[in-house]
Amino acid sequence: MQNRIVSFLIILSIFYSSKSRSQAFTNSLCHDKNHSDLKILENIYIEKQNSTFGLSYSSYHTFIPEFIYGISSNLNIGIQLRLRTVYRSDTYEPSKIFQFKNSFTSSNYYQRYGLSGMEFIIRYPVKWFNYNFTMQHQIGIPLGKDLEGSAKKGYIDWNHFIIHNQIMTTFNLNKFQIYSEVGLRVENLSLDILDPFSSKNNYFCYLGFPISILPVYSLHPQHHIYCLFQINPRIAFSSDSKNYYDPYYQLGFGYKFFFSKSYEIELITTRFITNDKNKTAYTFNLGIRKYWGRSIY
């Protein structure tokens, strides 16, 4: 599957010119030496579930600062943090996802916040068929205790490691652009999974292959609108041998505005889709990024 996607991206590169007035996804490129960028992202995920027990709502508000620095044009490094608030109840109160409060009734009714994770980033350029791509590797470590919760304390994040590898590129044709990325993502990876036959081990792990296509139209060198199409075919592995296929999909629309030559603001909302027909979910994102050493239009 991934080989077909990569082949498709290479074929696209033959037909698309690398010339464009400005590139909407400048952040996917590697920085030159001593150049850098700082991103602040606000992500809100809201889910409604209808079950035999009635309606329940889950809301996740994640504040994500990320800094990328160019050691050289062939090697960039970075760090990313996750500060998250979670609210789950049978009533929907939007204001509570912005509150920093811990309140536990059960694993289905709770409010929780914390600095839950940190990710280290390595990025470098690669060339295939004389076309430029960007490779990125992320290793995430958990921060805090009992992040997945318990019988009373609810989930806020994974207890174990996250590994995310991706290849990114943008194809340009005048005002039209196609940003694409293909990834391999492992969530909640623990050493227990290395010995699956031990009765003492207890693990749950996701293995996914996220693929994203974002067609972009540049209204102006400073204004870009785009659609988002993402599929993540993933498999859940667990110590109780109940492995299962659990994909998700996202469809969305976004807007980017560049200003002062080195700043960007991004707004994007998506419809989050799973195989569970009783769930309805949406995401809302607001990001601002500052570049040093690069003019983005």
C-alpha cells in the first residue's frame, strides 16, 4: 500500500513544476543552518457517543508548542510538548475544556489536565528522481503518572512511547499545490509487547499508516485555502489477544494567512470519522508560527 502511494507521489512530481509564488506548507521544508521556527497550536477534539446508557461527550483540548532548529540544511532538530485538558460527561459544557481542573467521579465522568507528553524531532531532506522530499522522525515520551487512567481516573494520554515517521512533499502548479505525507505511527509502545506470551505483561498498542493529501489553492502569496483528506489504517494489538482493525479518517477545510514575511496563522476544522457509527467527532485547530531566517512569501 505504501509503495503505491510513494510511486504515485513520484509520478506527480514529473507533471508538477516546482515554481510557485509561495508555498503554503513551508513548514514541511528543512531549515538552513541557524534558521528556525516556533509553532503554537491549539487543538480541540469533541466527540459525542450514543450508547445503550445514553449520550456521552468527550472533549480534549491540547496546547502544543513546537520548536525546530536548523543545525545545517541537511539536519534539523526539534522538540514538541503537549499540555492537555480533558472533560467527559453526559452533558456538553464547552467552557470546561479550557479549565485546568482535576475532578473525578468515574472513568466515564471526569475532568483532568496535565503536561502529558514530549516529542523529540529529527528532520532532513531526501531526493528521489531529482525531486525534494522531507523525512521526519518523532519519538514521544510520556510525562506524568497514570495517564491512561484507572477505574476512577480517566484517560488523558498514552502511558508509553510514541514513534512517528513520515515523508512529506509539496507539488506546485502555478496557484495550485498538493501537499502530501505518508507515515508510520506506533502509539503506546512498551517493552511488554516484545514478550507477548508472558502472562505478566499488559499492553495495548496501535500501529498505523497515516496518509494525508491536502489540495491547496493560493488566492494570493499571503492567503491559501485547502482541503484535507486523511486516512489512517491502523491495527490495535493487546495482551488479551483481541487484536482488531481500527481505522480513522478525517475530512477538513483550512486557511493559512502569511504576514510580516515571517509569520503564519492557520485555521482548520475537520470531521473525524471512525468505524463506530455511534460516534460523531470534530476537530478545531488554531495555529500561529514564527520563522527566523526565512521569508515565506
